[in-house]
Amino acid sequence: MRTAIIGAGAAGMMAAAAAGSDEIVLFEQNEKFGKKVYITGKGRCNITNNIDTSEFIEQINRNPYFCYSALYTFTNKDMMEFLESKGLPIKIERGNRVFPASDKSSDVIKTIEKFVREKHVSVRLNTQVKDIRRRDELFEITFDGTKELFDRCIIATGGLSYPSTGSTGFGLKIAEKMGHNIITPVPSLVPIRTAEKWVAQLKGLSLRNITLSYKSRGKNISYFGDLLFNEDGITGPTALKMSTHGKDFKEGDLFFIDLKPALSKEQLEKRILRDFSLYLNKEIQNGLSDLLPKRLILPILSLCSIDLEKKIHQITKQEREKIIQNIKGVPLTFIELRSFKEAIITNGGIDTSEIDPSTMESKIIKGLYFAGEIVDIDAMTGGFNLQLAFSTGYLAGISSGADNGK
């Protein structure tokens, strides 16, 4: 039995490592394995997350229960043990994030690649698959002007995020041609563009321990953590998490940043009155310098329509209430998500209702399997998306090698 695996990213590599066919051919259009894995975790590769599998499910944004079988068949613990058994030391950092001890993503890729090659998988790098067609009970793979037949086919070509790594959407087009429904892909875990001009003045400013919230059309979403301003909007952990709901947002919707979520409005007022009492005869910008980052004071006061140079003892109660209101909810107007070029993952993909979650086999075409980001599943940052790729790849691999009545 011959099995073709299209794509040598996280899912494809693990599918090749797990597959039990007589002959396995791994096709990769790039010059090396794991080109996208190489840039994950800022080049360090956040392999997985060391939490209980039941908690892992809670971090999945799209179709979490579809992932149940894959995650329990090949768990995060299994992934860690696999790498360590192959000689790669790992370490656990803040947030239970798992990294190679060397801090080099290339070491993770080399470890899996070495195992795949030791299995005598036929690896074809720099090989662009052009087409996949069903021929009777077989799959005809077209590449480099050549056609070969396979009994099984695993498509693990990724989504559309980071297209420079080879995520072109090819696999989605093939799946659609073969009769599968594609949930429209959109960028996810991606910076958010906002309309306010003052945001550009804050480029590079990082805010810690804030709450970013959104409330509209029955949605009430909030995330606590850090946020970073860029040239035309926001990024950082809270913004990236918020972007996973991008399909719900419309241009003109408002986000709000609570700069002091640990303080109630009453507590914040007491804090401001205390600070003001220390700077009574100084300008208002000085009265907020102990409470807010200096670069943020001007935008806050502008939102309140208060002159920077106004003396603190001249600030009215109504103006003080405006300051409190804006500190507890800096408004930002949504324009759009940034592009796939900056997206960590793709939201959307092959409809999970058309894939058997216990095997990753297509319900439409027997012998055809999908794994990784090409499927309509995605999760939060912290190693969860790579684990989904490893788990679905592993499940597709072992399932493709099983005797399913063929």
C-alpha cells in the first residue's frame, strides 16, 4: 500500500512519522521540512502546552470537540515524550509553554525529520504537487510533469497564514474540487487595524495587565493581559486573542481598553484624588504621570477634551469623571484585521462535519485524509495550534495505515 503525504509542515511531518504504509512518499514544495515551524515562537518553537488535555480543549476556538479524538490519541504529553525519546531536551516556561531546551526551532524540525528518514519515508523536497485526482480506487498525484498513483492520500498543506512559507491555499482548492465545503478562511491571531490617528503616536508602547473588551450584537468578549500599539492599531496577546473572533466584527465596531482593571471606578477616583492632591498647582498632565505611561496621557486627555496645560486645581468634577471613564475604557474603532501575511493561523478551512474526527478521513472520499491548519480548527497562542497539527497529523498517519476495508 502506498500513501502520499502532501506537505512537510508540523502535521505532515507527524503524519509521516506515524504512518504505517508499506511505502510512504512525503511531498514538500519547499527546500526543507517545517518552514513555518521554523518561525514559530519567534524562532524558538512553542511545541505544545503542558496542561491537562481537558483544559487544552478549552483553548480551542473553532470546533473544539472535533479535536477530542486527535488530542487524546496523541496528547501533549505524548509529543513531549516523543521528542525527549529521540534525544531532544525540552523545557517548560511561563504559561506552561513548552520549548526545546536549546531555544532553537530547527532542533525540533531536525529531530522529527531524522525519525521520518530513519523510517525510510521517500522524501521529495522542492517538489510542487500540481493536482490530485481520484482514479477508480486510487489517487493520481501530478508533480513536475509526472503522475503517480497512491492508495491513500493525506493533505497537510496548511491554511493561508504566512504565505511566504508556502501556505498558498492549494490544499483547500483541491479539497473543494473533490467536493468538500470550505469555511471561508480569514486571518486569525493577527494584529487589528483601528481608525484612531493618535494610535500611531503610541507605536511600540506596551501596556501590561489591561483588559481588552468588545460588546456588540450579543457578543461580550474580554481578555486580560498585555497589549502593544503599532503604527495603525493594536497587537500583543490580548489583541491577537481578540482577533480570533474577527468574523464577528464589522467596521466601526468599538473595542475598549480598561487600563486599570484591578480598580473599580470608585477606587480609581480615590487614587486620582490622592495624586491630584500632590500636584495641585501643576498641569493636569503631571497629575496623571504616576498613574499612566507618559505617552498615553495626551490621548486620554484629548478623549476627555481637556487641555494638557490646565492646572489640576481647575479640573472640574465632570472632567475628573471623564478621565475615569476613559481610563476604564479607552475606545478604539475597528477597521479590519491585518492580512494573512501577519496572521499566525487561519480561521476557517475544510468543514469538520465532512471529516471523521476519529480517523481524520474524509467522509466524502475514502482514503483521503486531512491534518493540521487546512481543517477548520484553530486555538489560542501558547503551543496549542502546533499541538493540534501534531495530533491531527499523527491520527491521520496511523489511520491511513490501518486496514479500513480497502
